[in-house]
Amino acid sequence: MTARGLIIAAPRSGSGKTTVTLGVTSAVTLRGVTIRAVKSGPDYIDPAFHAAATGKPGLNLDSFAMPPVLIDALAGEAARDSDLVIIEASMGLFDGISGEPGRSGAAADLAARLGLPVVLVLDISGQSQSAAAVVRGFATHDPAVRIAGVILNRSASERHRAQASEAIAALGIPVLGSLPRDATMSLPERHLGLVQAQEHAALDAHLARLAALAEAHIDLDALMALATPMPEAPPAPAALAPPGQRIALARDVAFSFVYGHVVEGWRRAGAEIVPFSPLADEAPDTSCDALWLPGGYPELHGGRLAAATHFLDGVRRFAQSKPVHGECGGFMVLGQSIEDAEGVTHPMLGLLGHATSFARRRLNLGYRRAATLQASPLGPAGTRLRGHEFHYASVISSGDDAPLVALSDGQGKEMGPAGARRGRVSGTFFHAIARE
């Protein structure tokens, strides 16, 4: 089958996109429609909630970090096994970085490239008829991006809803529904965004409430009728080359930030993924020929990881003869120690020389370009990558390891050498999303 698709976006963060997306996808899935939910941009938390709501794996599409051919291929893949594809935007619809046209990272790039209509979620708290001016601006900002409908959020009363709806309807853009103010519909958050789906208490019950909210307040039939056919595209090569034929992959609540398209690309290239849980004190399978430690929240589990001697010793033995790579949280665990938010220091693997602290927090956020300086699980020397960095941990001791990459920001401004490598072990704070 080939799905129809649309994008759920908003003028800014905090407008209620995720609440609306989870409500709509949960409700429509309960109707028997096969949905694939997709996140625009590098957010690695929301796709797990999408998967819980739809029963289908989450997926990211990122116009900055992914080459256009990969965008087309992944979008086509999502469409082939679904009736409907719903893409949830990040931040505001047009928010991205300046530079290459069509590669800003904004959801508007996806709307233009894939020819998909946009449903705008509008927080109308503190305004009524003025909401129409916002919609008019978004509808005329870029002729390649079509605003096909609006969903109002945080309506205070029937009169409030009617005033905003009538003003927007006069523009010829349908209002598909209006959600009332309800603080209980928000998901809990912490320092990197939402609390992970697998840690959310009573997630199924919460999704059921969101589905009921969407059924009661959104014209779901009208919303689905706006969707247009997804473009078809041939399969693309793996976003990142597999680091080995059998890849040991750490997977639990401390190591959960790995992009689905990367892992599936490895599988399509013929690699076998062998998961294990460091928090359960499991060691990597010795029959594997590469080890990948993803990002996550190791700073929240420092004591358990420091006490997981089977895991620690197993990784150290693995690294004596086979490549090991860590991203962000995985990079922190490869170092000497992690200082948690309470100032307690927990010894880690010690395979690289740096030490990190979450007590001395410093936000690092943004798109990254990287060129590898030596061969590693990221690829041969000179491999050019695009990715994203998002962490609060700071390096309190840098060690004396050789750098892994030459790093630039999303606009190409040089940031200097970054990451670390020692023997077969390597790591970086940035998450690699795709090769250039």
C-alpha cells in the first residue's frame, strides 16, 4: 500500500503539537487505520511515544542532517506499509538554520519536498480573533508550503473558540477542532525533554485519554481527508555504514537514544543487531565484531552502572580486540567517571581519558558537521557526517586521547577537534544521523 500523508506543525514550541499528534494517531489507530508517525528533526524522544500510539516503529526525517535522497527513501518506506503518515514538526514550522535552501532542518522543508499539507496547531490562550492574523501569516509565508487546516488548542470557553474559529474560517482555511485547556494532558518532562516513553507510568491509559480527547474535539474524518499521496522512492543505502557484521547494541533506559533509521539501515546492509542491557549487568556478546553505546541518561543511573561489573568487565575485554564506539551518553560512560547531579562521582569504563559532570551543567545544542580524522566505527578517515548535539553534561577533565573528528556547527563554522579515540575505542558527544 502507499499511504497518504500530512504534517502537524505549529508557530512555536509549546503549542501542543505532541499532544495533538498522540491524540490523533491513537484515535485513528483505534479506528483500524494503519499509521506511521514520523518526527521532523533530530528529536529522539518523541518517536518512542509515536511508536506506542501507533504500534509502528518511530522514524525521524531531518532535512539538514539527511541528504535529500535519504529523505525520499525513508518517507517512501514509511508509506509502503501504512494507510496514513503523520509527520510531527519540531519547534515552529519554519524554524531551522540558515544556509542551503531546503536543508534548514525545518518541517517546512519536508512539506515542500514531499508535497504534504500542513495542519497548524494554534495555542489561542491570550488571544481570539488575532489568531487569524497568525494563520494568515503562516499561510502566505512560503508559497511552497500549504496550510490546509487549523486545530485550536487551550480554548478557554465556547465563546473563545467561536471567536477564533470564525476569524480563521474567513480566510478559507478550515478549523478542524478545538481542544480545551487541560493541564493533565501534558506529558512529564526533564532536562532533555519528555520523560522517555518506556519510563512513563500508565502510558497506555494516558494515550487512551488523548485518543478520547481527539475524538471528542477534532473532526478526524476531515483531518484525514486533507492528507495527500506520499511520493514513492527507491530504497536508499544505509545512513551510516555498519560498523560490523554483528553489532552489539546497548539498549535500556540508560542507552535509548539511537536513531531507528540508522539501525534499520544497518540491517538492510546485512548486519545483525545483538542488543544487551548494561543496567541489567549484561555484557556484549563476544561473537559480535563491533560494539555501539548509544546516548541516553547514564547520569541518572551512575550508581547502577558503576556496580555493573559484568557489563564493565565485558566491555573492557571486548575493546581489547574489537571496535567500540559511544555517542553522547555512551561517550560519557567510556570515560573515567561521571559526576551526577548531586555531585557524587561514579567510576565508568576508563577506556578513554575524559571525565564528565552533570552537576556542572552547560547546555550544548545544535546541528553538527563532522569529518573523521582516523578510521573508526563511524567510517574511514575523511568520512563526512551530519548530526546533532544535545546534552547538559560538561567535560571536567579532557584526558590526552587523540581527537576523533574535526567538528563544525550546522552552518559550517569550525568548532575544532572533538571526540576522542584510543586504540579501538572512540566516542563523541554528537549523534551521527547520516553521511554527507
